Amino acid sequence: MDCNIPMIDMTGTGKNITRLRMACGMTVKDLQNIFGFATPQAIYKWQHGAAIPTIDNLIVLSATFGVRIDDIIVVENRRAVS
């Protein structure tokens, strides 16, 4: 049976986070301060597609950027064969 499985494109999502941050005129340091992170490492990981923000962090990002979560996350469909 063939079916499409939605998967998060981590690289595409990271590019969206970078693009939206820059469109808002924000720096990584600005986001670090909003989240209260001690270091910017998590934000760099998001932007490079090495990690995905948690749901609660996605909610903060969407509010900060003034977009829907769907505008941040890139989903691709992969074909699964069983």
C-alpha cells in the first residue's frame, strides 16, 4: 500500500525562520532575549535546520513574526511503501 507521509523539512523551516527574522529587522540576539536563552545556540540550530523549535517556541515565533505557524514550518510529503 502506497501512502504519503508528511515530514517536516528542517532545512526549509530553518530558512523560513531566518527569512522571517530578517524581514522583521531582528537579530539572533533579539530572539535570544525574547526567549530568555542564555546563549543563541538553539536559534542557530533552528536556522541551520539542525533542530526544530518546540511547539511552545513555535507559538512565540509566530506571535513575534506576526505569521501563522504554518508559515514557519515547511512540510514535504514522502511516499511510504509497505
